[in-house]
Amino acid sequence: MLLRGGLDHPADLEVLLDTLNADLPPLKDFILPGGTRAAADCHLARAVCRRAERRLLSLQRTETVNPEALRYLNRLSDLLFVMSRVLCRTSGGTEIIWKPRGK
């Protein structure tokens, strides 16, 4: 897939996100981090990305923040989630489904 010189635009992330997500079954349950080492690493990277997004939102209360930066972090965290699902499946792992206690 040819992108505009990399993944430096939210639209590029969305293209890759849609491409990777196309072959995945729809989500019906909440997935816990894990499955395989690579998938778990993507889940961890996603958590770090979400934290950066929250901190940028906090900064926005007192400073001017580029809205594209917020959009980029949001799309990147979604991409990391989908990548974790793809990595889990291609490595023969099983996604860990969250089940409420007592069910």
C-alpha cells in the first residue's frame, strides 16, 4: 500500500486501519490485552498513545493545541488496537474476551 510518505497524516492511518480491519470479524465483546506477545505489545503501545491523547486534551485547556495532533493520536490508538487483533490471529493466538463476574 502506498501512503503519502509514511503514516504522518490521520488519513493515512485511517486507510491502513480500514485495510487491516476489513478481514477481522466484527467485535461483539470487549477484548482484554494479551493473546500473543506481539498483540500484548500493541495493546501496551495503545495504552501509552491513549495517555498521550488525554494529556494533550488536558494541555488544550491552557494552551493552543493543533487539533490534527489530537485526531492523529486517536486514529493511531485505534490502529494499534486493530494491529493487536491482526497480530494475535496471524500468530495463532486467541483473543481474550472479557466476561463479567458471575456470567
